[in-house]
Amino acid sequence: MNKDELTKEAQAGDINAQYMLANSYDRLDPERETWLTRAAEGGHVEAQYALGSEAHTNIGGILDDGVYHFFEEAKKWLGRAAENGHPAACMELADLEIWTRYYDPEGVAEGVRWYKKGRELGHEDDPWIFGITSPVLLDKAGAKNGKLLAQYDVGGYCAHEQKLIEAYAWFWVAARDLRHLPFDTVFRIRIKRSFFQTANIQLLAARSFNLLEMVFNDEETEQSRRLAKEYLIEFGPRPWWKKLFK
């Protein structure tokens, strides 16, 4: 079907033709958004996801007046696509809820709900949802000797390798005395200015294992808690006198 025929079908209300026509235009061409919007409003799930994902990309992090429009558009279209069973839309909506409502436990819980739905629909786990970076250099020996940042980094690496239960265990150990705080409290504490402050790393680790625990099924939760206790005994913070015998 050539573009003229496709345009005719699209103008007649065929949502598949509208979606195909939209994708025949350059991404920055206003006609693309026009036809994507018409297809999305007609119920085309991929068009809904495309609009939501592109708006999400335009948010770029912290919300302010300049990007609030994109936030509303992203939430609207990702929400529709997710409701219609689009796995990737569920994951992006989870990311949107968690990271734009970072200090709001209810927002985080809503994000987790969409994450779990995406997981149920067959989408692979996304480590970025948990606020995890992929470290370039790993100090595994340091992690096993109780070094806080090394333990957090190894947790991040495990998550990126899709070893979420092992990641949970390392984050649980790295959270130190924050591991027993309630979920609501963990997600209300503000991160201080310097990322590398000990308290910040502990807090980030606590957030990560809390998020993991919320998305885990019962079997995963049991396995992760058992492994975490084993890691705490083997790799947890050591009394000063034990460090003499490393």
C-alpha cells in the first residue's frame, strides 16, 4: 500500500492505517504526532505506547513547569496502553510513578503495582526501576570484607545480571541499621547533598531492597530473606578486632 492509499484509509478512520501513516513521517514532523494521536484515541495500543514513551523521554528527570505537560501526557498514554495490557507500558509507567513521586510512598506503591503487572505479562525485570546503576569497577573482595559502597555496587551489578535475589541480599546487608525501617519511612527520608555519604548509600540500599521485596512473589521473598541473613553473617559489618585478621 503506497502512502496515498494509506492516507485515504487513515482518513476513513482505520486506526492501523493511522498508526502506519504516522510511522511513515520523520519523528519531528508534526504530522506524525497528529496521526499517532488519532490512532491512540481510537484505541491502537502501540500508538498509545509510542505517545506515552516519547513524552516520558522528554521529561528528563525532575519535574518543573517546563516539563509538566510531558508528565501528564506520559502518564495519560502509558496508562491507557498499560490498561490495555502492553507490558513495556506497564514498566515505563512504573518508572514514571516511582521516580517522579520519589518521596511519596503511595506513588512508589502505585509504581510497584504496574511493575508487577508488566512482570506478569512477561516483561523481563528492569534493574533501573530499583534506582540501580551498573558499576564499571567492582570490588567484590571489598564487599565480602564489609565495605559499604562495594556491597551496594555488587548489589547493582547482580541486578543488572538479572540475579535479583542475590542483589536483594547485598542491598539488605548494605542498608545496615536502616534495614528494619518501615517502607513508608524509607521513602520519606530525603537524600542528602553528597551521594557518597554513608547515610545516603545505606538509604539507597534500603530503598532498593524494599522495592525488590515489593515486586517479588512469595517464593522469591523467602529465598531473598534467607540469603540476606546468610550474607549478613558472612559479609556484614565486622567488629574492629576482626578486621585485624582479614
